[in-house]
Amino acid sequence: MTIVQKKICLCLSCLLLMLTILAKPVFAIEIRNKNEIQHEIDDYVKKNMKVNHIKGAALAIANNEELFYAQGYGAFSDGRDITGSSLFPIASLSKSFTALAVLQMVEKGLIDLDAPYTSYFPDLSPEDERVRNITVRNLLNQTSGLNDKVNPDMTNSPQYQSLQEINQSLNTVKLAIDPGTAFSYHNPNYQYLALLVEKVSGQSFSAYLEKNIFELLGMGHTFNVSTTQQINENPAIPRGHYLLFGYPVNQAEPFWFIDGPAGIMSTAEDMTKWMLAQYNGRLLAPELMEQYHKAGQSGPYGMGWLAEEDEHWGRTISHSGIFWTYKAEETIYLDQQLGITMMFNSGLNAFVDYSTFVDGIARIIKGETVETSMFNSRNMETVMILLVIATIFLGVYTHSRINRSKKDIATGKLIISSVGRLLPILLLLLLSPLTTFIGAGRVLPWFGLWTTMPSLIIWLVALSLVNIMILVCRFKL
């Protein structure tokens, strides 16, 4: 061996030694940082749950090619701890699974995205000819021309009993607008798609998902149900709640025939596998995968996802899931290869911003400091309790003052006062159309309105009763 060769060997040996020495500390730092991040996430989630009176939740985080974290928080109503393997309804997060099932068949040449939906169901005879122009893509993008006003969903009574029965509603419905012209979120769009999967595959929708998606991704604890009654009857699923003045009230989910739009039950561990699949190329061919994660023509809603692009996070796909006693939030940062899903055993509430959980966790992972929001259930419900108490005391005080004064009030002044005092009653009567307007056309049943804003409704009722009492007293004078 020459001197030059010896020097080269010596240099390589030194370099190898240095790498060996440095490798252990770097690895230890990575492990420590991961543990610290998880501890910080736990602390944030627990604090956020506490101030929002949430009894139970499960968190799933996928990062790069690994299951970064799957954790449960809180307990079942019977005292059992919630873990990363506890079952939760994911509600409308199910739509992205339904969209994938359709696209799998598109890839096989069994479904054409731009073919009319009715071409797959020649027995349909719609009275509104525009129904024949609804394409599969329109249903996926929620641009079918249908909405809750013309085609009742959760407010339909009695509820439909099968997807076939729901499909027949297309014979009598009159579209709100022409297909493809505007976005309108409407659950039945995805019920029609679930039936399309059944028709083309020759399997039940649940069986198709089990064989072609859940088994494919190793989601061994995930399954689909057709009705909310199957959720209530499953003891493995923690009973949901709604919040009454911040107090969690245990409540069975009201009956609703769901399937395609919101029927999937899953665990935090399984949801990490689902999120990993969104950027590891296992689901679809690249061109279809691009369509799957792309925004629609009438807004950010694409195919079971809200697809957006942020200057800090890059491309994101997300969806929220809403039941009256359960809630779910999911965001996948495609360019960052990061996915976060949270599932809760409490439902939609006017004073709980569930999206802050996912946003806060993402920022923690990014290295930012995050605090719980001042807009939370504890603070807002305290305000509502004080409002109810103040309203009752004010009513009693005003009543006693009117009885003592015995003064006549001018007719004009009495009329103006009466109109103002009738406003709370008017708000109660208009609560459903007001929420429909705010919710972009979603029509909620009264049970849903109650579970979403019970403290606000109680305050409006108290204010209405107080005002009626005062008006009666004044007109008696």
C-alpha cells in the first residue's frame, strides 16, 4: 500500500469514526424531540378539551411515511379509557372514501366521470328533465343543482330506508338550479354515488369499501354503517354528547339513513393509514390522484375534499364531519406530508371551534407556540348563563316597577316598545331559516338546532317569556 493510499484510508477511517460518534446523539435528539412534541400536543389537546367541556376524543397524526401519533383522550360514559384504537364515527369525512370508491371504478373503465348519472339507472323517469344532465362529476363536486330545500335530507320524515328508495326521489324532485352552475353541499349527492358503486360493482356499498379500501390499506377496525341506529347499538362506540350550558349531556344520535355521505366508523390508528395513503401513491394512478385532490370548478370543494393552497403549508385537502353528538376534523398538508385527524364524542356546538384543535397541533409540529383560544365553550357559556340570570332578574324588576308606577303610556310609544319586545319571539320562529341562510342552504331539524345552540335557545325563550309578561302588564294598565 502506497503512502497516498494509507492517507486516504486514514481519512476515511476518521470520517467513519466521526459519523459513528455523531450518529447516536443525532438519533437521541430526534427521539427526544418527537417525545417533546407529543407531550406538547397532549397538553394542548387536554387543555382545549377542558375549556370546551369535551369528554372524549381521539387524535391521529401521520408524518412523512410513519404513524407519528395515535392517541385517545378522556373516557367512555362507562369509565373505560379512550385509546388510539377506540371507534368513533367520522361523519362526513366518509365522503372522501366514497369519492375514492368511484374513482377506483373510473380507473377500471367502469364509470365515466362526465356521463349522466341517470345513464346508469335507466329505470329512472325524472319529471324535471334537468336531472338527466347531472353527471357523476357534478355529484362528486356537489354541483348537482340539488339542495336541502328541494330535496330534504335530515328533515325528511319519515327517513328513507334504503339507497334504492333515495334514488327514486330523483323522479319527483325539481332542481334548485341547473347542474354544474354552482356549489351546494348536499348529503344525498353522496348517497346516489354510494348506490352507483353498488350498481357497478355488484356488491353492497359496505362490502365494497371493506374489500377495496379498508383491507387494501390495512384499516382492520374500520367499517361502514347504513343508519345512525347501528351506531347507537354498537357498545364499542362511545356514546356521544351535546353541550347544555357547557355540561355534556349523554344522548343517542337521532335516526338518519346515511351510508355514502357519513357512514364510516374508524379509529385513530386506522385514520393514520388513510392519511398516509393520500401522498404515498398507493390509491390511484397519478392523473386520477391529481383529480382526486383538486378543487372543483365552482369552488374549493372537489371530490370529497376541500382542496386549497396556502403560502405557508402548500397544498391542503380537508374535511369536517358533523353529527349532532359527534364531530370530526381532518386536514392533510400534502406538500408537507403531514396529516391530522381528530374525532370527538361531542357534536356541533355554536361555541366550540373544533378546527382549532387541528390548526393548533399543526403549528406545534411546525415549532410554534400555541395557546387555547379565548373563544371557547367555558367562556361563552358563562356569558350565556349570566345573560339568562340577568334577563330573569330584569323581568322581575320591570314587572314590579310597572305595577308600582300605574302610569299610562302613550299609544305610539307602547307600539314601538311592543315591536322591540317581540323581536326575540321572531328570532325563535325564524331560527331555522336563519341557520339555513348562514349555512349556505343546509336545512337543520329542530333537534339539530337544539343540540347546536341550546343555551342560546333557552336565553331567547327566557327573554321572550319576560317580554310577553311585561307587555301583558302594560296593556292591562
